[in-house]
Amino acid sequence: MTHLSVKIGTLDLRNPVMTASGTFGFGVEMASIIDLNRLGAVVVKSTSREMRLGNPTPRITETPSGLLNAIGLQNGGIDNYISEKAPFLRHFNVPIIVNLVGYSVDDYVYLAQRITAAGAADALEINISCPNVKHGCDFSVDPLLTFELIDALRKATPLPLITKLSPNVTSILPIARAAIEAGTDGLALINTLLGTAIDARKRRFKLANVTGGLSGPAIKPVALRMVWQAHQAFPDIPIVGMGGITNGIDAVEFLLAGATAVAVGTATFVNPAASLGVLDGLEAYMDEYGIDDVRELIGAVKAIDD
């Protein structure tokens, strides 16, 4: 039998395949379609201190091999999550990772303390990198601000922290280092790439927000490169790799680059069961190549001349 379990801080995952925040809602709709208990973890949609309506429409458009979104972190707020969403998810035997977003350090600390006190999550994904809001993601481009935020969160909660980094920087390494020095248990790479789309016939932007976050297979090479760079620089820090994962081989590539776990996002819009397909494909790959423990794959990529 293959050994699939991995660990991020004190968080134990039965397998390395989880959902990506913002693409799986809060699991309510998906629970009637797939077996949530098979997942390594469910990462829910971003949760903020107050309810957010998000950006005006249109706020999603397809691009070649990708998707641009400018949803704007729409959610029902922390009270709604604790009273309605978390109790539903606790019916399943799967770890819950809540993606937190705020305008200030105080916002994030408040959210972390509320969720910890309510027992409403098993880990926190700290979203400092959404490109679709005007405020609240400045942390992702400044190592000092990143350190300040993660340090405050580390003091506020014992829950494992996974800091989600932005690809929209010259180098992710200084930001990653700051998060690690402040006490993050893991990194999530990558959030979406900032882009735009134009309708040439109408001579108008396709998104009301003008810009949006690019996801899907188009960004996979960028995500793989950044995961590899981060793993080379910080080999002891678990990384959740994401960006264009649609099948088991994609997941294997991220593991080989240095990821400990992977998150399936945009593919879920095409196939709601995509995450379980990725898991099945990963297991098939391990069987085919006689790999007993998934951890053997982490960071095992070699240069052509090795």
C-alpha cells in the first residue's frame, strides 16, 4: 500500500491533495457531488471580519488556457462562517483550512482568535496576496509588513499558519523569508497573476475591475518555478503548490519541485470532482513507478545532466 500522508506544522493530512480557496466555496454545494472525506483538506473561501459584496460584474472571463477573475473576496463574514459554514463542514472527517483576509493586522488577529476560540478550523491560510482588492494585500510586497502580520498571528493562535504569497513581485524569497522568520508553518505558492483582458470589437475591458487574477494551466510554469525556488532556499518549510493543476501528473510535478501538498483550483470549475481525479492520478503514478511513500517525491527533481 502507498503511504500518502503528509504534515504541515502540526496539521496532519491523509493525502497531499486539497482544494484551493475561492474555487470550492465552503464545501456546501460540493458535498453532494464528491466525497469530502477523501480530500487531504478543504480550503474554504476567503473569510473577512465583515461581510463583503465583492467587485461589480462582469468579474470573470476566460483567457487562453486560463481564467481571469476579479471577484473581490465576496463572503458572508466571520459570524456567518462560524455559525453556518463551520458546523456543516465539521460533519465530515476532513481538516478545514480557513483563508483569512483583512485590511489590517488587527483584522487578521481578530479573525484568527475568533476561529481558534470557536474550534472552526484546523489551520489558517493567510491571504496577503489577492490582486483583486484595493487594500489589505500590501503585506505581500513588503517583507517588514509580512513579518509584522505573521508575527502577530503566531502570538494570537496555536493553529498552523500557511502564508499565501503573491507572484506579483520581483522575488518571492524575501517575503517568504520574512514569513518563515515570523513563525509561519508553511507557504502557499502561488496566488493568481495580475492581468487584464480586452474586447477588441467593443474596445472595452472585459472586467469591470479592469484587472483580475489569472489562474489555470497558463500559470503552471510560473508556479512550478516559484515552488522550486522557495524549496531550494527553504528546504525545511512545507509548501502547498498551486497553479494550473488539473491531473495527477501535474501534482507530481509540483511535488518534485518541492511542494509537500497541492491545491486544485480552476480545474474545479470545469470538473467539480477534479481534486479527486488529481488524487487518483497521483496514486496511479506511485503504483506505476513503485513509490511507497509520497514524501519520496518532494523536491526529487533532477537536472537534465544529473
